[in-house]
Amino acid sequence: PVAEAAAGAAPVRQEAAEVPAVLDSLPVPPGLVPLDDEGDGPFSLPSSEPGYSAVAPHIANSLRNLLDELDLPASHLPQGEALRERLEGNLNWYELVPVLDDLAVLLLAINNGGQREFAGYLKQLNERLAAFIQTLSEAHEGYGASAQSARNFNQQLQDQVTDLQNSVQEAVDLDALKQALEQRLEGLLQSVSNHQRQRDSAEDDVAERLQGLVKRVAEMESEAQQFRAHIEEQRQKSLLDPLTGLPNRAAWSERLELEVARRQRYGGQLLMAVLDIDHFKRINDGYGHLAGDRVLKIIAGELNRRLRKTDFIARFGGEEFVLLVPATPLEGGLQLLETLRSAVEACPFHFKGEPVTITLSAGI
């Protein structure tokens, strides 16, 4: 049933539904297998919680899959291969604890490796910033030297012109004047040529330094962008529930704050709903936690694929889901919840050929 919380109506639980059988791509754990060959029929639940011997292959396979996903540092690759070999054999129950301990060591190594990677990146960034500042200082010094060289050149020109004037005044005949002019003009041309060479050399040096500076800035920007993307990828992973693939409570809090702020600024409607699987504990107690996990995955997928892109659903607790529906009146929200409830009701699960009664209740 769907209850309207604003009206004070208490949710009434209904138990005439069957569990959805969707998301065919999801792996089916041992003890929970489809009854038909096509994979689109009802699912059979185990009669009781399986013993360790029954779930050992599934545990070993899950641990191998987890190990495959780990990006181990080079120093821990041999340990990872050794652990993989142990998981390839028959994993007895008394071997499970040391295997989990070794896996925990590898996970900590990855975490420490990420910290070392970040520390290394900061160290490299600090070194490049130091080189960046050094290049700027050198360019500034080069500019200062160039300015001083220009002042010296101006002084040389003034001295040459003064000497030229004196030579003209002191000349007693045309030959003496001609010789004095040639000497002074030759000195002027030599001073101009020397200054030009010095200026060209200084400009080439400054240009080379600035090109190196631009290259360093581009490299730093590229590395920073890659690191930001890596951090965002890790953040997104931390916001997902590993069982259902839906956003978790942390993601819910983040989205709720965003939607409330948007509503306060722009106005409009914002609905919040809570959805709960009825008597979910009976599934875990009667059919085992593997069956319960499978039910949660299927229901999560069934709910998620019927929502709009602007809607947001998250797993809030064990069998509880929360839903945000923006820009929708209350009547539309009630209709949406009824659609979700009936969709769950229409999906069949079976136990020993008999329907399993699992229903969904919601309040908005």
C-alpha cells in the first residue's frame, strides 16, 4: 500500500505480491537459481540457510572477483598471486579467516598506496612550483639585466657623441676632421652592434625560459586534472551501495541538501518518499541471506528503472529505500508510488514451486 504521510495515514501492509525477477544480467548465487533455461522466469529460493560446504565455492569465487578488481602496488603483487592460488583450491572453513586476513592486508596496502601516491604527487607539485618560481626569478633578473644593458648603451652613445663633438671642435683641417669622424662613427657602430647582440641573446634566453615555464604549467595542469578525475572517481564509488548499486546514505544526504536548496531558491514541489519491504526478516530467516540479498538487488533494479532521470532513489537501510521526486504534485507522487508498488507485486518468485509472498509499503 501507499500511504500519504502528510495526511497522517499510517501505511497498511499488503501481502499478496510476488518478488520481482528482473536484472537478468545479475549473477545468481548458489541456492537461488531460475526454474527455466531462459533466465526470465520465476526464481526458486533455498529451503534453508546453506551450510559452509554449499556456499564455499561462491565465497571463493566472490573473493577471486574482488582480488581481480584490486589494483595492487608492485610490492604486493606476489602476495596477491599467492592468495589467488589459495582461492583456486578447495577453501575449507578453517582457511577462511587467514584468507580474509591476507585480503585485508592487501586492501590496506592499496589504501596506503593511494596515500603514498597522493603524497608523491604533492611532493612533485611542490618541486615543480619551486622550479616555476625559480624560472620567474631568472626571467625577472634577465629583464633587470636587459634594462641595465640599455642604460649602459645609452651612456655609451652619449659618450661617443660627446667625443665626436669635441673632435669636430678640435679639428684644425679637413683631413683631421675626417679621420676623427671615421673613428668616432666606427666606435658608434661597434657599440650599436654589441648592444644588438647582447639584446638578441638576452631575448632568446628569456624566450627559452618562458617556453619552459609554459610547458611546466601545462604539465602541472594536466596532472592536476588527472588527479582530480581520480579523486572524483573514488568519491563516486564511495557514494554507491555495493549490494544494490543504488546511491547510499551519504549520497542521499548530499542530494537531499541540493534539492532542498534548489527548492528554497526557485520554489516548486519536492516530494520525499520512504519505501520498505514488508517482513523482510522472514526472507533472511526462512530462505537465507543469499536469497535476501538477491531480493534486494532485484527490487532495487525494478524501482530504479521506473523513475525519471530527475528522480533520485537510494538505499537507506537494510530493506529501506528513500526517494526524492522534484517538480511533481502530491497526486503525481502517489501515482508513482502505486506504480512502483504494483511493479514489485507483479514480479514472481517461487519456493518449491509455490509463490513467495513479498510486498512493498511506502509513505510520501
